[in-house]
Amino acid sequence: MTAVTLPRTIWGDASATRTALVVHGLGSNGPSTWRIGSDLADRGWHVTAVDLRGHGFAPRTQDYRVESYAEDLVATRPDGGGGWDLVVGHSLGGAAATVAAATDQTWTRRLVLIDPAIQVEDRDAAIVRASQEASFADNTEASVRAKNPSWHDLDVELKVQAVTQASRWAIEQTSAQNQPWDVRPSALALTVPTFVIAADPAVYSLFTGRLAAEVLAGNPRISMTVIVGAGHNVQRERPAETMKAIGEWADLEQR
């Protein structure tokens, strides 16, 4: 595997004493994480978001295994080197961040996973593929807004931008090359404090039921909360609750 250099979007004061990395999900891009980036910046963090390989303006490759996404993240460091004080990853970004943090214990001091794709079995894989195909088939603000009426106008605008920029082949290969999709061993091997912000299973969640119970029981460093009423795009559907959970947990872990 060869790591690629990932484009960055920045929020906050470069002289801030706390650094955070935000990693988007499948079919998104760095700017789409603006809610998290701007909120953490307001709390005094220097925040970096990346475009994952095959997404945004990142390089295209032949390899879209979760382990390769993770290798790119391990090579992504704060200005001046060292490790991140906090990494926040959503969905695919959560899976890749999990593998990265388990692979290199110096990469981050804390990890937040938003409805992470730790294990994606056949039913969920089909749902994800159908959702991505629908995004490419009708990539308009009207379509995105109709499907997601609670989203902020910027979330709608940036989702259209992200799909326009993404490689459709890369998105397809991310599903095809991860069979089975299962990073449970990395989750169980995590040594840094990790906080899962899960979607409401009554709406739709990738991290719930047997999987969540297994991971929580298998690693005491992992804790979890569920945002009631939120689907998989937790940070877009319930942004205030999501940012409150991230901020409070990060501040608590720093003490």
C-alpha cells in the first residue's frame, strides 16, 4: 500500500493548543464536515478536515480498501508533526480512523466515531450501495433537500458539491474491495479513549444491536451515546446534539 497526500480544509487559529482532524464518510468531502470544524474552532481548536482518496480533490488510486484509507490518515499529521489531540470520523471515515488509531498509537490521543462503519453486512451494504447510486443518478439540491428536509442549506449545497467531485468508480470500489467489511479487530485493539455517537436504530444506524454490544463489551476504552431521532448522517440531522456530545466528551477527557 502507498499512502497518498490528502487535501485539507482548515478552521481555527493555527496557534491553538489543541488540534483536531475530521474525516468524512463515503461520498462526502472535507468541506462537508463544516459543522464539526467550525464548532470545534469556536471552542479553541485548530481543525483540519481531509478529502479521502477518490473523494473531493484527493488523488485517485486503484486501491479503496479501508486499510488503505487508514494508511493515508496515519500519514496525515498536524503542522509540526506529532499526533492529533482529537480525531472525529463519520461512517467510512470512522472505520478508517479506527484502523489508523489501532495501527499507530501515536496518531491521536482521542477518537470520536459518528455512526461508524465498523462492520457492514449484506443488508446494510445493499442500502449503502443504493443510496450512493441514487446520489449520482440525481445530484441536485432539490433532490438532496427532498430526501433530507432537516438539513441546513449548506449541508445540501456541500452534498451536491461532494458528489460532483467524487469518483463514482472509487465509491463503487470501496464497497467491492471491502468484502467482508469488518474492522472489529481494530476496534477491539484501540488503546485511546474512544466515544461512539450512534444514530437512532429506529431511524437507521450502522452501529447498533449485536455489533455495538460486542464492541463495547470487548473494549472498555470505548463508550457510546445514541442521538435520538437521528439517522446515519447524525451530524447533519441533529447538529446541536452531536456537537454538544463531542465538545463535552472531549473537554472531559482532557481533564
